[in-house]
Amino acid sequence: MPPDLVHRGADVFNCVLWVGDETGAKTRRDLPSNIWMESYRNWLTLKPREPWSVAGRTYAADIVIVISLPVFLAGSRQFEVLFEPGPRRALQRFFCNAGKLVLCILDELQADLRDLHAIRLWHRERLGAVRDLGVVDIWSLDRDPSKSNGDLLAHVEDPLTPPSFILMERGVASPAVLKRAPKTFAARGALHGRPA
């Protein structure tokens, strides 16, 4: 059974990771305070907000790195890189869902949704069809990741289509629109897709 991890927030942007058991937090871990982290099962996923040097390597700001939790608790700081930002490529958020890590990426203004799962290596898979151009905010349908079947909810918005609230069911190719804002103008003749 994995140990209890306690994230204690100092403010909106800073938190401290403690490891403990049912009696409470015991040991503070040596991580930067301005880091975004997610722990699920035996994995710890981190996204530093500033460059971070550890174990002879420097990880850039906004990179996503992962390590096995037992390996991390044993003292190793050899992380695996899952995502690197670029001049026009950024991570919007990440979270755990049904045993997988979901990455919400905006690449050249195009939503790129990936889920990753670890067996021996990390396997990447693209998630359902969404508009090529636009912003997608996505989260798990279930509050408890351990009870999730993989279904996702998303808010999709682009310059030509009214904002939509959709359900992305695991194993179903096309997402279902649950709610859509009314149209405010006629988009006929305008093109969806990557900018020229």
C-alpha cells in the first residue's frame, strides 16, 4: 500500500510535500515549493514553475517529469520527461484518470489531448476528436480517480463555434455535446483549422 502523501499549500502557487501514514505527516520531501504535482498509485508527476536542478540535471520550467513513488522515496531523483514545452507549445493541465495520466496540451493553438499509462515504458495515446483550432479544458467525470472508468468532461471553445460542454466516453469515437451556448453570429464561409 503506498504511503500517504500530504500536499500542504503555503499559498496559491506554493506547496510542500510531506510523507506519512494514518497518524499524520512525518517527513518533508526535498522538492521546490513552486511545483505542480500529482500523485496516484505508485507514480509521482511534477511540473516545476521555474528551472530546477537536481541529481546533476536541470529541468526547465513547465516541463512534466515522472518517477516511481517507491524509487523517489528511496532517494532517487532520476526523473523521466513526459512533456517539454516549446515556443508555441504549452501544457494547460494534467491529472490522473482511470489509472492513466492525462495531458492537455495546446500546440500551435491546436488542442492535443493525450493519455499515458505505464507498464514498463510510458505509452502515449491521443484522446477523442475535438476541434483542430481552439481551447479545450478537460477533467475527469469522476471525482475519485480510483473509481473512474475513464470518461471525461470537456469545455471546448474556438473562434467560430459557440462554447460547448461535451462528454468524452472511453471507447466512444465521437464526443457527445451535452450543452452548447447559442450562436451569436453566422460563421458560414469561415474556415476551421490551423492558422496559415
